[in-house]
Amino acid sequence: MPTVIDASRQRDEAIALCRETLAERPLIVVSNRGPVEYQLVPEGPPQPRRRSSTVSTALNSLIASVPFAWVSSAMGEGDRLVAERSEGVSVKPPLPNCQVSVRFVVTPRRAYHKFYNIFCNPLLWFLQHYMWSPPYTPNVDAAVYDAWEAGYVVVNQAFADGVVAEARTLPKAPLVMFHDYHLYLAPEMVRKQLPDAILQYLLHIPWPTPHTWNLLPATMRTAICRSLCACDIIGFQSEMDAHNFLDCCRRFVPDARVDFAGGTIAIGEHTTRVRTYPLSIDIGEVRQIGNSPRALDYERQFKATSPEKTIVRVDRAEPNKNIVRGFRAYQLMLERHPDLRGHVAFLAFLVPSRTHIKQYERYLGEIDQVVREINGALGNPEWQPIQTFYENNYVQAIAGLRLCDALLVNPVSDGMSMVAKEGPVVNTRDAVLVLSDGSAAHEQLKDGALAVGPADLEGTSAALYQAVTMPPEERKRRAELLLATIQREDASHWLKTQFADLQKAIRGK
């Protein structure tokens, strides 16, 4: 029987360790999107509200418990106005359960557009998710070079300047925690001005092989790797990502001494430790949402219209999520097992994402087309195989996760697919997780899941059939394994392992 974890005790231990560590060094968190945004109102000053993002959600317990500073982009006019009026100091928003103060980084709109809409999203994000087709894309032309020099470098320098300005207000050299792919160049810029700071970088998306990084010009990929090596600790979502980064440094940074066994990179007198910190969830918070009246009402509505068995997926409608192949695998299952028609439905909760980027817009059209095709070929007026819900409605999606018999998470390549952890903690039917080995979640959850290759239609179809026909005893065994792993390595564990390493780094200085 899996060990039961005391979540409350684990959270208390994590916060105690954070407080102990921050008594030695103050903390600055750095990310493109921060935990707070200010909205303009007709009368009076801009009003703050909590922003939901992967980073701020992961750090919720820290935000509520420990004072620290957060450096992030001024995303809207309200943020810009607050930054202008703050006179160079961070602002503490008057929000409940919020100990954080915010320093907004204001950059020229044109520079930010090049940074975000030309370099970060259409180029870096696609490259790091293995989404390019090398014989044809990407084409690193003059516009990309310009977006690098006049966008990515400029915005990263502005962030570095913001971090340094915040650090100058603190009594000691800080801990600085950078997040995600937007800010690869900032650590080296900060290190030059704050040599005694402890720098950590946490990446939320995959880190691909050197062969994939070869699609970028040598100057860019070497600058990225070298800057990250200015950190004391770099954290990835999986062991494969960590290995790939070590290999990239070995190939792209000539003076780097890479130790694969020890997970370190040395340049001159400085050593960087490469670690894995798989992102996780606050189980209590997710369950609270799952048990809310609104979620239970959605669940009742779904049950009233669903057949005996239900397959669910919850995704942003992005190409790397592999939604079309998932539907094709379900179609193949129904064609091979016609007795399941009318008895196994597929509910897909899809959030439209980055629709201003043509690849995303095109993929959304492909999803619609395949759903119409499958429903037309295999459905009838009384029953449609696939139901899609295109909206950003987290409570509705959680309700779907509660009632499903199988949860399909089959990305081509992904960081931590959080739905693979949310599903098992709210589900009421011992749902079987069908999980792609392209997700970082696979390393943690493979013992309880049915593993599939992201391009393997036959294998995914067979896994879906196995999931909806699995005997109750085996379903229960797998569900317990998944839950035990997620409880053991929850958001508090994620926080605790990072701060334990940061504490070692402080005492090693």
C-alpha cells in the first residue's frame, strides 16, 4: 500500500525552510509575467488583482507566507502607470494573502514586441518543443537577428537592471530566482554587477538536444548557454532536459568543463550545478476547487449527457499538445471496436492560445476539422463521439477530470503537463492515465500510467482501449500509485528541494 503523506506537515516544513534560508539572504523572483497586474479604473488609482500564471501558482504558499520582491514586465497600461509613479522602488499591492512586493520592468513597446512576438514565442518556444520542420523552418533571417539584438537583448538587459536596482535596496546580496525561457541572457548581466548574489534559473519547458539548438546561429545559442552558466543552480523539469543542457554546454561553450556524472559545469573559478525540480501542484487547492458547488454542478451536467465511459483531455490548443493525434487514436479505437460506439465519449476542454500566431490559428482549424469528421463518420443524431469546450474555464475542466474513466495527456514534447497531476487527485472513478513519454511528467508518473509514444496512433488507440476496459482492481492499483507519487512530490516538496539546494549554495559561498 503506498505511503500516505501529510500534506500540511510537508507544507509547514517547506515554509520553515524558506524562512530559514531567507533569514540569510533576501529573495528576488524574476519572470516575464508577475503575480499581480494593475487595471485602470475610471476614477482613482490603478487597482491590483492577482494574476494566474504557472510561476505564481507554483509559488502561492511562498507569496502568502514570506516577504520578498518580484521583478516582472509591465504588461498593461495600469502596470506602466504604477511603475511610473513608484519612483524606482518596488510596490506592495494591498491584496489579501500577499507578502510580495512588485517591481515592474518597463520596456519600449516595439522592443517588447520583437522580444515576445518574434523571438520568444514563434522561435524559441517552437525550437524547445521540437516543433520546427528543419528542412523548411525556421528561417533565421534579418528580422530574427533584429528581434534578438533590438528585442531579446534589450528586454533581458532591462530585467537585469531591474534586478540590480532591487538588490541595491536590500541589506545583503540576494537570492535571485529566474523563471523560464524569456530571460536566458539576464543571469550573466546580473552576475557582472552582483558577483556575490546566488543565482538560480528554473526552466518550465523542455531543453532539446544540441542538434536541435543548431537551428539557432552559433552566436545566439552560445550566448544563451554561457549566460545560464553564470547561475549557481539551474533546474529542469526532467533528467533528459538536464542531460541535454550539459551536452549543449559541452558542445557550444568551448571553455566549459562539463561533468555529466556530477551534474556540474565549471567555467574558470565558477561552478554551476544542474538539477531537476519537477513542477507540481497544491493538492489541497485543486481538491477544494474540485469539490466546490460550481464544479459539482458542472459534473452533474456532464453525467446527465455522458454514456457509461468517458475519456477526457484538458489542454491549451497548441500544436505541441498533439490534440489531433489524440482524436485520431480515439477514432481508430471506435473503428476497431464498434461495440464501444455510443458507450465511450470523449470530452475535450481546450483553451484557445496565442491565436495571433499563424501556426496556432491553423492548428485550431485542424482540431475543428478532425472533430467534425469523426463526429460525422461515427456519430448519430443521439450521440456525438467528441464534445469540445473552447473556453478558459478551469472549474469546468476540473469537473471533467473528476468524472473521467481515462485521461489522455499525449504531447509531442512538453514541460510538466500539470493536468496529469491534477486529474488523479480529483478523480472519483480510478481513472487510467494515458501519458505520452514526450511529457516531463512521464519520468515521475510512468509506474502508474499507460505510456504511449506521441506519434504512435496504434499504440495510443490500444492504450485508450485498455484504459476503458481495464479491470477495477488494476485501475485502483494504478490510481493509488499515481496519487502516492503526486502527494510525495507535491508543490511543497518542489519548493523544499529548491531551497535546500539554495541553502547549500549560500553556505558554500
